[in-house]
Amino acid sequence: MELEADGRAVRLSNPDKVYFPEKGYTKRDVAEYFLSVGPGILRVLRERPTTLQRFVDGVEGESFYQKHAPKNLPDWTPTARIEFPSGRHADEMCPTELGAVLWAANLGTLTFHPWPVRRADTEHPDELRIDLDPQPGTDYADAVRAAHGLRSVLEDHGLRGWPKTSGGRGIHVFVPLVPEWTFTQVRRAAIALGRELERRMPKGVTTAWWKEERGERIFVDYNQTARDRTIASAYSVRPFPHAPVSAPLRWDEIDDAEPRDFDIRTMPGRYAALGDAHADMDDHAFRLDQALELAERDEEERGLGDLPYPPDHPKMPGEPKRVQPSRARRDQGDDGDGGGK
């Protein structure tokens, strides 16, 4: 069958293939969902190098991330070359029209992972993305409390965030930026803002990279701002049995929202009634000067430097050792009571 998106006819092969067995949702259901929120998902993907998370046999089958643009990418969809931390590169697709989203859905793409850059400048992020990740013993309500605290931290440093559900229990907050800073600087700002939130909410929030140190708190995943780390886009479908989606929200909605309520069946109605809750985000671009000044104060006055990068990143200047704290104590002969063996 064919679907039409803004005048572009896109072929959908095997449209009745079941992607979500528990609900019976098919490839066609997924494609029609994307069509129903078309302007919204195109806004978040437009001109961005995008990794595709593909589920060719549905959510109960194996999945994979496709970073290199597929060989059969239509000639009407541009690409951009992005550099990985390893020094290697890839040419990723950069959607510029809704047809590209449907074309990717035909390949089994449920979740889109756009880079925080545009193809015209792939070295300077134009979004700061903060992932508030619930740890065991916490839930969405805890993420909401952390999000309100983060909103205040952002406003105190000249920034404004736009919240969305992750599609699971967490909350993502995006801040549009003037694209003047490197990935390293944006990550440094994210760490500083996360630490300030942790100081204000020490019992509810943590920036600890090692899971054994997090406790029952919301983890501010600062490494989602590292190069080659991406966050599922707004309107993406998440690979859970009930077909939830990552839903853009207004700040006055997050307290009463229930993440499970946003799925491929309910989101079209919300979109038809309210439109894109983040439609104005691209009208703004904020500066990181105050956040980077906070990072400098943390380093000079509190002795707080860099934090560990993900394990697949090369060692970075000033980065602490990537050694699990309990292992480091064992290696030093510490029995945990402050003395030696």
C-alpha cells in the first residue's frame, strides 16, 4: 500500500505485519500514527542526523541501531557526516520532510534518535538534553519532583526547558541553544546544572555515575550530552508491549500526566486537539554562559571537576578514573571501615 505525506507517496510493504502482539498493532498502525503527528515529529527531526532504532520483527524480536544511512535511502532525503568519539564517521539520514519518517517506519523504525545538532553544523549542539532517569525504588512521580527542581535551576541560570515523557518512567527536558559550544562544553554545563539540582534536592537527585552510589534517587544522566549519545525523540514509539510514545508536555501537565496514557492510539487525538506542545521551542535559543560559570565555580571553590564518560569513549583530559568505587576500595586494601586490612 501507499501512504501520502505532504504530497509524497511512500510505499508500505507488508502493512499487516504485527509489531505489537499484545495489542495487535501493525506496521500500518505505526505508520499512520506517525502521519497523524507529522508536523510534530518532523519538527524534532528536521535537518538532524538521525539514528534509526529498528524492530523488523516487532517489539518481541531483535532490534538494532542503524547509524549509517541505509543504502536504499531515497535521493530526496539528505545526509550529514558525523564523527564518532573513536574518530570514525558515518553519513546519517537527516529528515527534511514527513515522507522520510514514513520511509523509515517501513523499515521497522519505531524510535528515532536524532543528534542534538543540525546538518549544517555537526560540531556545535543546538540543544541541551537532560535525562531524569528513575533508579530502582523511584518512579515517575519522583521524576516529576526532580523536573520541577530542574526547571528552577534552569531559570536561575538564564535557561528554559521543555519537558516530555521518556516513554517509560522518566522525564526528558530539552533546552534550545545558540550553537556556539562544543559537545564537551555542553556536557560540562549539564554536569554543573545537575550538581546544582543535586545540592538543592540531595535526597531525591544524584549525579553519581556508578549505580552502587545512586540509591533510590533520580539520576541526572549527564552523559546523554556526550558525543554520539542520543535521546529518543519526542513522538517516537517506545518498544514496550502497550506501544507508548514519548509525549511532549507543558509544565502545567507533568504532575497529572500518566506516561502509559500516551500511546499510538491516544496520541493522535491529543495532537488533533492541542497540536504540538513544543511547537514554539525552535523560536528560542539560549546561552550557556551562566551554566559554564557555575561549572567554573564548582571546580575552583568546591574542587568538583569532570565526571566519568561512558565506557566506549576514549579517555578524556581531566576525566577521573573509570573505576567502580567499591573496586577501588578493594584495590587499596580498604575493608570499608576507614582502616586497612
